[in-house]
Amino acid sequence: MSETSFTPRVFSGIQPSGNLHLGNYLGALKRFVDWQEKDVETIYCMVDLHAITVWQDPAKLRHATRELCAGFIAAGLDPARSILINQSQVPEHAQLAWIFNCVARMGWMQRMTQFKDKAGKNAQNASLGLFAYPALMAADILIYHATHVPVGEDQKQHLELTRDIAAKFNHDYGVDFFPMTEPVIEGAATRVMSLRDGSKKMSKSDPSDASRINMTDDADAIAKKIRKAKTDPEGLPSEAKGLEDRPEARNLVEIYAAFAEQSVDQVLAELGGKQFSEFKPLLADLAVSKLAPISAEMSRLMDNQDEIDRILTRGAERARAITAPILRRTYDIVGMVPPVQV
Ligand code: TYM
């Protein structure tokens, strides 16, 4: 395995800790499909070990992991072309994470805004796993020597930390073994905001279901949530700069642009001047036309969960052909005695 030049390889992951929502879809999953269509190896992961950094009901976690896999496939990921795995079936992720726990510094982890947000005021009561979360994320990526990681905006700090961990490992051991991974934060909707409050990101942990569109919502629910989405009294501007200081308006236009695969300027050139009473039904129709086939396919796939389990098992076998040699070499660099034939 080359230690100086890295072939392009894409890795990303989503937590099976609740419903997939529109932010996950536009910010991540849709981009995963774009990468699959390029001539590059793609590996996508349901990060169940990350999910349990906060409490998960075991039966719900199993269900959510299978449903997430169904969502991946329904959105266009092809298990023959992309490697689809759940993290716990590829043990090298957790094994490399331990090494990285010994490379990353406490101070680096303490700066992670996602830890501060998730732990809240009671950080002393948060799990040790939640604190170490970004080291496992770095291991997810680097156990494949992945070079590109498509994510939404909120993962940027974790990806910077991944580079810091790779750089410190390479420096401390005097090697050029782990690549400097590129975060890929692209598209019109890298930060989809809550439909009820344009200052908060759309998230599965928001107590208000009206704040997000779930991938399992039916056409009526999607249309209703868009109709009720918060906006301001003005109409659509004809240029992007007219959306400054109008977070709710900006959010709806970005969602439209991402679905239509246009830039915000292209959307406004076409629809500028319309009132939200006219724009919202257009957005609802577009969203339903894109999401309804995905949610129908998800529920069809969930009728055959044995097939989902087979896909994940095959994915793990293919993944381990990559991860096992990289872990062996890492152990060797660090100074572990390897097993011998007896
Ligand atoms: P998670 O499960 O919170 O989110 C999965 C992906 O969805 C993106 N995303 C959003 N994008 C735009 N607008 C939003 N409102 C929004 N909400 C979520 C996230 O940026 C992410 O890309 N730590 C990761 C999972 C992970 C991972 C990895 C990702 C574990 N290991 C290795 C990449 C590489 C997470 O919690 O994502």
C-alpha cells in the first residue's frame, strides 16, 4: 500500500438515531449519490456506534439502522457500486478509534461545538463516548484512507479535527501514512434550517415535528409543513443578496434550488417577484415529486429486511478487505507485536 500517494476514495456516514430528514438528504445523501456516479470508489456507513453515544432503545436502533439502509438505497445508492455498511460490523473502525484516542488531545475535543451543544449544561453527565465521538469519526474516514468526505456544513469542525489527528499521527511516528482528507461541503443546501425558526438548523432532535420534513412523511404532510413554514411578509427578491437577513426566506429558496439542481440566483431569476403564497405551492410540488418516490421505495425495501441484512453483511466483507490491511499496518507503525502462524 502506497504511503505517499492516495487514490481518491469517498467515505461518509449518517447516524441511525431517528428519522432521516430533509437536511440529511439535501446536505449529505443526495451528494453521496452524485459521488457514486463519478468514477471513484464510494463507501457509505450507518454509524450505529456513534448513535449509542446518547441513549438508544436497542429495538429502535436496529430498526433505524435498517431503515437508514433502505433510505440510502431508495435515494439512489446501489449496493453493487457503493459499499454500504453498518459501522459495528467492521470492527477496524473501533480499533483504529482507540489508537486515535491516544493521539487526539483533550483540549482539541473540548473545543468541539457539537459536543458542547449535545452535552448541554450537564457535561459531567455526558458519556465518555460522546466526548470521544470525533476520534471515532476520524477513524471511520482514515481506516479507508478516504480522501473526500461529503457532509453538511455542521460537520466541518469534525473534519478539521480528522486532519489534525492524521497530521499528528504522521508527525509523531515519522510516516506519511494517513491522507489529509478533503471535506466536501457542496450544493445549494449545505445547512438546511428549521421550518419554524430560520436561526436553528433542521434536526432530528427538535421537539417540533413541524420544524422538519422527514423522508417518511407522506405528500400531505410535506405540503402542510411547507405551507405552514415561517416566512416574512415580503415576496421573493430577484437576486441572492435580497435574501440577506431573511433566514426563513433564504432557507426555502435554498431548498428549492437544491431540489431543482439550480443555483439560488437561477431560481430567483425565474421566480423573483412572486409572493410566498405562490412560491410555497411550487416548492411543495417539487419536494413531493422528489421525495414521494423515495419514501415509497423505502417502505417497499423495509418489507424485506432479510435482504437489507444481506446487503450490510456483504458490504462489511468488502469493507474489511480494505480496513484489515490498513489496521495491520497502523499497529505495525505503532509498535504492536503481530500474531504469527502457530
Ligand atoms: P448526522 O447523522 O448528524 O448527519 C448526517 C449528515 O447530514 C448532514 N446534515 C445536514 N446537512 C444540511 N442541513 C442540515 N440541517 C443537516 N443536518 C444534518 C450532516 O452534516 C451529515 O453530513 N458525525 C456525523 C456522522 C459521521 C460521519 C462519519 C460523517 C460519523 N462518522 C465520517 C462523515 C464521515 C453525524 O452525526 O451526522
